[in-house]
Amino acid sequence: MTTAQEVLSGAIRTGVSPELRKLGFTGSGQVFELVNPDVWLLLGIQKATGGSASQLRFTLNVAAVPKGKWQEMIDAGAKYPARPSPNKVYGKWAWWARIGELMPGGQDFWWTVTDETVPDELARKVVSACANYALPALQEQLQVN
């Protein structure tokens, strides 16, 4: 029997990752990046706590973090990793949003995956949200930063 996690992993591996690469992202798994010399432009998959083998929920987070400010914070003693996570909020100097905030209605949005979810359909929905909302929002942040 296939688990919800296996469905999500399959959707990411065979549908989401290849399509995000076509949109200009690098990465795989749960973190993707639009490479830019001055700003970390990140997209992350965040799973909700409390999932089970038969059901889980996830959302997408997007972040734009100025690399100079990131290094400045590390130099000042912040215990940050070498690269920021799109699934964490660092401060007002780093832009961050959940995909639902970028979608019509502007409300938090989570996909529900069950052991019966069709991976290709799930991947199409996630890629559509990325192409229509996450990518334009990240590109807009280049104008701000």
C-alpha cells in the first residue's frame, strides 16, 4: 500500500522538480532556488505536523533574502546556517510569504495528500501555483532588493 508521503515524494520527484527546473529553479526535494548573485530567491515545501501514513498536508513558502544582509547578520553573531531556509521567517529585512497569501483571496492554503491522491494531478496543481504566484512574487522582490 502506498503512503501519503510516498505519493508526495513521487509527485515532487517526477512532476514538481522537473517542471520547476523548466521555470528556472534549481534544487530538489523540499527546497528550490532561483539563482541570483544578490538575493536568495527560495521556494520551500513545508509539511504540517500530525500527518499519518494515509494523509498529510503541505504548503509552499517563498522567501527573498538579501545575501549582503544575511552575511551582515552572521558577521554580527547571528547563528544562521550558510544559506537561509524558505520555511523560516528571519525578520522584516527578509521577505517571506506562504503561497496562499499570494493566491486570489490571500488566505493560508494547504494541499491535502492521501494515499489515493494521483501524483501527476497533485504535481500539476503545485507547479501551477508556483508558476502563477510564487515565481512572479519572487521576481517582484528583485525590484525591491
